[in-house]
Amino acid sequence: MPAYIFYPYLAGGSGLTFEAVELTDDAAAMAQAVKVLAAHSSAAEVEIWRDDELIHRQRREAGPLGDSGLRPRLSADGRSESC
């Protein structure tokens, strides 16, 4: 099975971390990219690499608050805090 590396990035382009996973094919890697974005809520996008080739760039879907898909955090008393 091929090894894929997933690189989640913040909206400004800074890398957060990476995940290396063996998957059956590119379609499975694209499904995994959605899971990586869900696991890294501050990431705006994730790149998928196989060997030295960029396979796909998955961007977070835009939410009602804009393109980032980020939501404001609420404090214990329900007030909004900046992210």
C-alpha cells in the first residue's frame, strides 16, 4: 500500500503538523483528508502527498462566518472570545 503524508495548514500558510498513513489508493487519501481537517479544527486546508508528488489540496468548506470555517469560542459565561 502506498504511504500518504497529510500536511494541515493554518489560513496564513503555517504548517501545524503532519500525518503519515498507508492507504489503498488516492480516493482513500482524499477521504482521509476530510478526517484530518476534522481532527485539526484550526487548519484551513490540508495537502496530500504521495512520495514527492502533491496529490490534492483539500480546503475547509466555507461556513456561515466566512471562508475559514472557524467558529468563535465561547467563554464559560457565554461571551464570545477571539480565536
